Amino acid sequence: MSAEAADREAATSSRPCTPPQTCWFEFLLEESLLEKHLRKPCPDPAPVQLIVQFLEQASKPSVNEQNQVQPPPDNKRNRILKLLALKVAAHLKWDLDILEKRCVPFVSLSLSVPVLNMLLNELLCISKVPPGTKHVDMDLATLPPTTAMAILLYNRWAIRTIVQSSFPVKQAKPGPPQLSVMNQMQQEKELTENILKVLKEQASDSILVLEAALKLDKDLYVHTMRTLDLLAMEPGMVNGETESSTAGLKIRTEEMQCQIGSLSLHCTIDEKRLAGYCQACDVLVPSDSTSQQLTPYSQVHICLRSGNYQDVVKIFIEDNLTFSLPVQFRQSVLRELFQKAQQGNEALDEICFKVCACNTVRDILEGRTISVQFNQLFLRPNKEKIDFLLEVCSRSINLEKASDSLKGNMAAFLKNVCLGLEDLQYVFMISSHELFITLLKDEERKLLVDQMRKRSPRVNLCIKPVTSFYDIPASASVNIGQLEHQLILSVDPWRIRQILIELHGMTSERQFWTVSNKWEVPSVYSGVILGIKDNLTRDLVYILLAKGLHCSTVKDFSHAKQLFAACLELVTEFSPKLRQVMLNEMLLLDIHTHEAGTGQSGERPPSDLISRVRGYLEMRLPDIPLRQVIAEECVAFMLNWRENEYLTLQVPAFLLQSNPYVKLGQLLAATCKELPGPKESRRTAKDLWEVVVQICSVSSQHKRGNDGRVSLIKQRESTLGIMYRSELLSFIKKLREPLVLTIILSLFVKLHNVREDIVNDITAEHISIWPSSIPNLQSVDFEAVAITVKELVRYALSISPNNHSWLIIQADIYFATNQYSAALHYYLQAGAVCSDFFNKAVPPDVYTDQVIKRMIKCCSLLNCHTQVAILCQFLREIDYKTAFKSLQEQNSHDAMDSYYDYIWDVTILEYLTYLHHKRGETDKRQIAIKAIGQTELNASNPEEVLQLAAQRRKKKFLQAMAKLYF
């Protein structure tokens, strides 16, 4: 069923009273139907949906009698469909805010980047913008108004699209789509990426075009539905009204300069956003004005850049009276200072407290609660801190003008500070201060002081030297909610324990490991941890482990190591089982730390780390909960650092029976070792092939134990591990060693190629080592194999973008899926990376005859027929038949005669001379004759001279192709 039919059926079945949706082809049959449809209050399909349908139908490829895919024909039907799409956009007044509106997934309520690109290119075409001409080279002042406006609209969309692509996109969570839908989404994603790449390359030109538009002093016009109809008529029927006249929607100079082509009838400016942009620009490029004329934003940023932090404190104190700086901005400044302090700048500790105190007083004045940061920084009060806090409070409130609620907030804050102090000396400092005396009545002050005097004395244990994790004392109590907030934020293990001791001293009914739903511990561990009888110990172990795992996930390895070390010290005293768990997690952490650090530069891991990995793999302790991911990481670690000797010869036999990842690692390591040997000795390659075939089979039986680990399926000759395809893919994406990745890619490419309905094989290195057939083809899920190949090559190229064999695989995938421009891009990139951008000859094992023939077919299907003829020379035996046939084509999209300098075969040049003479193309014939007459192409020259001439032309041609398709 077609998409249109499905839409109609869904509409009629769910809303029986709604009129049937108008189909796209009905607008072809009745000329006036479009305007009637668009005048409806709620047209169905909506205007934007109509644009998608019209362009989708106009761009559908055709298939000839030989069942070959051809580009969309340039016929009357397709031209009318494109015109209809333009007329709908004109009805919307070319408003990019409407056309780009974010939509609900799978519902066409906006235009995607490829559709908008096609629409605006059609606008450029109908506005008589010469194809292939750079917009930056055109003088907007001399162009017809509609032509200039079309150029401005396209370039404004280009910049908007580039900016929008830099923002993170919130992914929707639809139900599981069909494979065809997934492929369509993937193709659109790849097409969007290609368009964005071109737009980004042209971004500087687009900016220059828009800047030039600001200098125009004339009104412009943009096409309306009426002017588009006029352009579609024969030239004699336009009644003298041309596109350089005042036909169309008038865009005043002022509006154009404000929005550079937004095309709304009323220029709307968001004053708050504009003010924000001005402030941001002022920060980046400060003006020459004096400091008195600078905004508070600019003053703060200048102080931060110059390191004048004391002035930041002064600005914040003054702002407590004016409230000109938003709270969020003040908090961001504090975060920045905290980060610098944590990076080792101890001098900023005092500044952090002062800025935090200023922010806290601002919060109090506006009725907000005291921040967690202030409570942390005020845990150990001293005379200097209290003096500064009182100064900030005094300078932040105008007692003559302040409201009663403002005074009440400040009085309550000072009382709470007093109640949190244990040293009466500090209490008297506050209670005797002028501000305190002014805000509180005599009775209130006396009551507070008496309350503090009668309070039982407490010993401040925080001054005791800390020698062990268990020696850390508890601090003064604050309310439970504040402590829980601190518990969530802290990554300091000693502070976490201190908070938990205080919390358990306040209540014994709570389980504090449940405070945050973000604290997650693997299920294989949680049963052991939650079985700990002591509540405090249970909370502490759970939270330390959960926070450590989170820090490791976000690559905060230093804090993760502190948290794990504290947890290890804690559990060592009472649980050998949890001690081994923590040792295992610390091993995984050390692997991640090395891989993210010195391992990225190729530095081998220390020998003790390799020994610990071996020890983990060989561990046979009963009843120890194990995470499968640690085994995966350990095997991947050994493969990445080429510990093939251990995996093939030294790994204990019981591991091969009990751990599928070890078995898989052994097969990969052995296959890598056997590559130089004769084909008949590659037994392990066959074993590895059988394992992967099993994993990719629809009928595979996956057996799992109670611990969630994958079990094994025994074969007659050997025991082979089996796992789900997603598990295999997850494991592969932990590998970085090029040869191992090449072997895996080669295997999956071969598996992809053995299907019966394959049309275009994918090539790969070492593909001959795998079996050439599968006994039961029906059992293999080839759709899953195809998806896996794409995911693997994408991952491999993210590891090594310049691996020419992987680039060829990517190119073959695009070729097999009829994405010919993308295929050419990767074929050319593969040649470029192994030839110093074609300054050297491309190795013949990279540009094989098969690769060249596929490049020829890509160019042919893209109607670049001269490129086809030139590429025919690259074959070991020149394909004259294809070359001559391509040169006969007259609808070539490339500049035919500009490529003649790249032809070195005299026979092809002679044919061109004959062909142009036959067509009466005198100028092109002369160009061909001039190319033949070059002395270096003389057949009497030595072979070395002819080869040098051919190589020079190959280099220039491939470099020109790269500029075209990169």
C-alpha cells in the first residue's frame, strides 16, 4: 500500500466524519485546486506536507527497460510538481520558522534538511540563478530583485541549518520500526550529513553574501504564487511583467537588513534576546568605553579573564542591592571558580567562600533557601568568615527602604547562622553586630543568647587529625533535607561517611541508599550489599560503589578511584566476597584509565596491569558475583595490546569452556597469527566463522544461567561460545587493534556476500580465508548481518578514519545501496589517504579494476559521462566501448571539454575530435585537437615519458574529483 493510500485509510477509519484527504495527484489534474485548498482554515494535507509530497514525487528515480535505475526525468509532470511545491512555499511567504518547525517523529509537519535543500535549489533555478556559479561572486546590487532575494534566502537557510546542527537533538522513543523504515531513516540521515558537510564548507561564502546584503539600498521582492505562475507561462504570455519588475512580495530594505530574508510581513524583534546577544558580544569583544559604561556582565567577565577576583566579589555585593545580575549567572560564576579551585588553585578557596556568601545573601533576600555549597563552606567557621558574612549582609540591605518581609528574611538568616554555631564566641560576634541589633528586638536577642548558653557543650572533633577512613568524625547537625542534598552532590568518600553518620544519628528509620534514584548498582552485587545487617555500613557501601561506578562512566577516574579505595578499605574488614568485588571493579577502572590516558598515544600498559588482567581471567573463586562486562573488557584489553601468545597458548582450558568472550578472543588471536600461513592451515578461521554464523542465525539457541551469563553450545568437534548479536557488537566496539578489526570486518563482509540475492559484493582484506558457502542459508538473518556490517565499518572508521581498506568497504556499502555520490566520496578518500592526496600513485591493490568499474558506474548514473571516459583509462585494459558510449551522451552534468586535459589516451582524444566534427562543435573540436598535440602524448616517446604523462593527468583528475565530491 502506498503512503498516500495508507494515510487515507487511517484517516477514514479513525475519523469517519472527516472528509477524505486530498491526494497530491489531484492538484495536477485541476489547476485551481491548490489555491482553494490552501485557503481552507485547516487544510489536509497541511501546506508543509504538500511540499514534501510534491518534491518526493518529482524526485523519484525511474527504471529503464534493462531494469537500471535512472535519475528522475525532466518532464512536464515533474516540472509542474516542483512548481506546485514552490507555490505552497510562496503561500507560506517563505517563512523559514514555519518550514523548519520541529516535528513529532514519523509525522511530516516540517521539512527535513534534504527537502528544504531541494526546495530552495528549485527556487534558485526558477529565479534564474546560473547553476554552478558561486553566490559570493555575484553582485546582488545588479541582479533582478527576485534573483537577489532567492540567493539571500538560500544562504540564510544555510547558516541557520549549520547553527541548528550544532545543538543537541532530543531523541524520541518510538516503537520498534520496520527494517525498511530504519533503512529510509538511515539514508535520510546520511544525506543530511552530506548536505551539512557542503553547507559548512560554503559557510564563509554564505556569511559574505549576507554581509553584502546589508549594504544594499534598494527594496527586494520574493516570488508569490502569482509570479510563479507567470514564470511558468510562455515568454509571450507574461504581459510585459518580468522578474526584474515590482512583481512579487515586497521586502523593504529595513526589514531585509533586520532579518536577512525572514520574509515575515512584520519585522518582529525579540528585545530580550537581542539584549542578550549584545551582552555576549560585549564580553567577547569588549568596547573601548570606560569601566563606568560597561554592563555588570562585562565587568564580571573582564575581572575573571584578568584574575581580579576581589572585584568580582565587590560587583556581587553591589548587585545584592540592584538585583541586575540573574541568579543563574551568579551561580555559573561560582561553578567556574569552584572548578579552578579543584584544579589546584588553593588561593581561590577564600574567593569561593566570599562569592558563595554573596550569592547566599541574595537568595535570602529573595526568599530562597540556603544553598548546599554555603553549608559545606561554612562547616568550619572562623572569625574571618563571620566578619565577611556580616559585612555582606550589612551592605546588601538598605534598612530605610527595605520592606518588612526583606528585613524578616535577613533576621531569620542571622538567627539560623547563630543556631548552627557551637563556639559562643562566634555567636556573640553576630549578636553584638549593629545589623543584628537593628533587625531583632531586645527580647528576641536575649532569648537567642540564653538558648545558646543553656545548650549542652559539644566538642568540635573536626580539628582532630584524620588518619583513617574510620577516624572521620561527624560535624554539626543541619536538617535532614540539607544533608541528603549534600549526600547526593558529594564525591568525597570521607565527607559521604560524615554525612551518613549525622543522618543515622537523626533517624534510624530511613534507608539512605534510596535517596537518589540515580544511584545504581549492578543486580549481581545488590543482593550481597543489601544483605549487610548494619544499616550505616549497608548505606555506605552501596553509595560509595554507586557513585564510583557513575564517576567511571563519566570518565571522572580520579574520584572513582578514591570512592572505590574507600569502599575496599571498608569491606575488607568484614566481607571477603565484597573485597574481591571491589578488586575486580578497581581492575576495570584501571583498564579504563589507561585506555583513556596514555593508551591513546600507543603507550603499552604496565606489566602489573597485564598480570592483573590475566589473574582475573584465571580466577576460580566460588560464589563471587561477577559482571560480564569485566570479562569483555579484559579480553578486549588483551586483544588491543596484542597479547595473542597468551590467548592462543597460555589461557587455561577451563576458561574456554566457561567464558564465551575468552573463547572468542582466542579465535580472533589465533586467526590473526595464522594469516601469513597457507590457507589449509587456517582451522581457527573456520571455527571463528562457525561461531559468528551461529550468532547471526535466526534459530540459534541461547542458554543463560541464573547469573545472567551466556552459556555454551557444544558442537561435535569443538566447543564454541555463542552470544546474542548485540552482545557481540558491544564486545567488538571495545576493540581498537587494526588487524583484529580488519579480521572481524572481513568475516562479516564475507557473510554478507554469501546470500543468494546479492547484487553487488562488498570487498574486504583477507576475505579468501573464510568458507565460500553456508549449508543452511535460510537460517542466517542477513538483514541483521547487513546492519551489523554498516555499524562495524562506521565504528572502525571512528577509530582509524584513514584506513583505506575500511574506506573501500564503506564505499562499497554506499554503492550497493545506490548512494553513488557518497560511494564516490569514499572511493576517492581511500585513494587519497594512501597516496598523499594523489601526489603519489594510488597502489593497484587499492584501486583495483573492480573499484574503478564501480567508480565508472557511479559517474554514469550521476550523468557525469566525461568522468566515465577518463576513468576507463584507469583500467588495466582500457574500456573503449564504455568510454565512447559515454562520450556520445549529450545530457552530461559535468563540463565536458574542461576535462580533456586529463585524457592521456590518444585513441579517446581522436574519437572526441571525430565526435565534435560530426556534431559541428568547432570550438570543442579545437580543444580536443590541442590536447592531442601535446608532445608528451606522442606515441614515439619512451614508455617512461608516456607513463609519467599518464600519472600526471591521473593526479590532477583525481584531485579535481576529490574537490568535487569531498
